[in-house]
Amino acid sequence: MSSTHFISSEILELSTIRDILFQNKTIALSKDAIQKIEKCRDYLDDKIKNQDAPIYGINTGFGSLCNVEISKDKLTQLQENLVMSHACGVGEKVPDAIVKLMLLLKVQSLSYGHSGVQLQTVQRLVDFYNNDILPVIYTKGSLGASGDLAPLAHLALPLIAKGEVVYEGEICDAYEVLSKFKWEAIQLQSKEGLALLNGTQFMSAYGIHLLIKSHQLSYMADLIGSISLDAFDGRIEPFNALVHLVRPHNGQIKTAERIREFLNGSELVQQKKEHVQDPYSFRCIPQVHGATKDTLDFVHKVFKTEINAVTDNPNIFVGEDEIISGGNFHGQPLALALDYLKIAMAELGNISERRIYQLVSGLRGLPAFLVDNPGVNSGFMIPQYTAASIVSANKQLATPASIDSIVSSNGQEDHVSMGANAATQCHELVYNVERILAIELLNASQAIHFRKPMRSSNLIESFLGAYTKEVGFVKEDLVFYKLIEKTIHFIDEFYIENELIFD
């Protein structure tokens, strides 16, 4: 298997990105991509040389300054000023993993030959990616409409030896790192600053990162929910394929099938039940988890389209001899998809917390708060509080960002997507869901201990065997936050070891 991924016009799949990241592959431009980039740049240079008519962003100002013409001797200064003036991000640092994805996705978008950038500019972005030189970018500042302007300006600053980068775990001045590699600052040519700043790579990188994480959490929600069902002495009948084939939502069918596989051979689920039905948080796992799976499929389609698209402005069409100023930088498709992802993932956390609540309620032969001698011991009382707090926080984060807009650039940019806010909210929310699922696993593992000597399925017993080596049975009160942290770490490691990604 090659250790290098070649950027080309072939469709970039989410699974391919996952392999690039997890296998720590380098990237390189294919011959086809190089030819397209050079052909477009040559066309643009010739157009500027032989035409005096204003072309937006190439020999004019930007935004509401689009009618201000710029002389040919100021075109480099125009582009560098654009990058510097738009680097206005504030707030927390964007996680390194997402910055690296931004570099990859920006290179992919520029490789199609519709942006007019120099080959050396794209190659320098490739060099940044391959050497883990990650520009320092901040979470706040993008309206998600005229491209992710502020974040992408911070991504571009190191190209001109300005701004900061993370290199070898330290925040360094970009100029110092370029000097270390004996790289000259890029002299931006006409259109290049705009090509770098216009685009949706901030939103897209968050979306791709969170899709990969969400697919993994969807799988874990099914597995942990199965453990909780067995620990709660739940019934298997609601997962019968017949039930789901008469309401054939794909995600619902897939979830029920997976639960049956997880519980196959369980003594607990097969034993005679005194109760006729289970609460909805157990009985309706296929319907709730399945709806999230179907949402992930929709969001996946949106982001797959986006990462294989040209999203800067204006767009250059060499064959048609056209330079067209449009709006492909507008993040509305991504904003709506990210909001939908927020809602769907919040529901995985919501129903998980309800299962936690049932497990600690002293029902079906389980001790109150899942501990011997309740009263002296509070047991698993407060982890449920923590889960409930996170669920409520997620409800607030899940409020759609895309229903908002605000006027900018003197009214020229009068409708914006707020997709960048949706992206950062979604990041917090998805990682919150992992915390809730970790608390459910902590509770379910404790609860199933009280069912011994009866056993769950071989699959679940094997999974819990690995887990209890890290987090064992709790006999009496101890410091719980450490157990939650260990459980989150266990879930993360389980992803990597089993290469989970898609449902």
C-alpha cells in the first residue's frame, strides 16, 4: 500500500481521507493536477497582460470595494494586504487535526484548475501538510458565507512568512519555521489571496472530522446500548426483523440487525421475562439510533460533494474563456447539514442518558445507584447528573445556527450562512455525546456485574473483559471523574484498534 496519496480529479471519499489520516500518509500533486494548475495560471497571466477591463478580485478591490480598480503594479500588494487584513480570528485555537484537514481540503479544491493560483503556492501547502507545519487558526471570525475568510487568512499567512504555526508541538513564528526549511516566502500573484481566502475549508474540515467521529459514536451507541439492554434484563422481541421490515427506514433496519448480532447467544436476553415491555429508551433503540444513521448518510452526501468542489471566487474556465464571479463560497449547504448533524447526534446522547437513568433507578433487581450498601455509598448517582447536564448543554448547542444571518461588507454581503458557528458548536456537541456514552458504558458494565453468574453474548463479554481491565467493578464510593476519563480513553482506543468509521 502506497504511503503517499496523490491529489487528483478522482472523487475524494470520506474513507480515503480516513486512511490518509490514520495511516499518516503524505500527499502529492498528481501530474494531471499540476497541468491543470499551470494551465489556469498561464491563462490568467495572459488575460491580465492583454486586458484592462475590471475583473473582480483580480484587479479590483474586495467586497463592497469591488468597483475600485487596482493598477497592475499593485496586484501582489493587493493580495498580500487581503491576507493580512482578513486574519482577524479570535477565540480558542482550532484543533491541530482539523487544521491539517483544512490544508488537505484546500489543496484538493485548488487542484482542479479553476482558481488561478501558482503551482508553487499549492506545493507549499502540500509541504506544510507533509511536514506537520500547522498554521495557528482561531475558532471565531467566520460568517460562513464569503468563504471562511478569517480562518483561511490565518491558514494562508505562513505562506507569506507571517503569522504563527504549530511545529513539533510548539507555537512558532512562521518566518522562523520557513527559515529552518530554507523556504522563501511566496510572492502572491493576482487572484491568489482571494483563492486562498474564499472557500469553505474551515466548515468542511470540521464537517469531515465530525462525520468520522459521529460514525464511530453511532456504532458505539449501538454496542453500549446493547450492554445496557442486557443489564436491564431487556427483551429482544422489539429487534425482530419483521418489526422493522414493515417500517423500512435503512438506519432502523441496520440498527436492529446490529443489536441482534451483538446479543446473539446471550443468556440474559434469552431468559424468561416477568415484564411485557421495556421503556422506550431500550425498546426504541432502532428507531432513534436508526434515524441518526440516516441523518449521517445525508450529511455524508453533502460533505462529499463539497470536498470535491471548487469553492473560491471568481471561478476561471480556461476552455470557455470565462472568468465568472459567483457565490460558491456560500456555506448554506454545510450550515444546514451541520445543524442537522447536531440535532441527530444530540439525540444519541439524549436517549443514552435515559438508559443511564433507568439503570440507576433500582429497578428489575438492580440495586439503587448500582452499588452495595446505598446510603453509605452514593454509588452511580452523580454520573447520571453529569450526563443529564451534558444532555441539556447539547440541547442548547443544537439550536440551529443556520437560521441566523447578519449584514456585512457595507451590505454587499447581506446574507450569510453562519456555518462556521454551526461547525464549532457541532464539535463541542459531538464530543459531549462521547462523554455521555462513556458514562453509559461505566453504568452498564457495573449493572451487568449484578447479573452474574448469567452471561451476556460472547461478543459483549469479550468487550467488557477488555474494558474492566481499565475500569473495574466499583464496590464502594471513589473518585468517579477518573473512571469517566479512563472510559473515554478506552472508547477512543477501541475506535483506532478496530478501524471503525462507517455504519
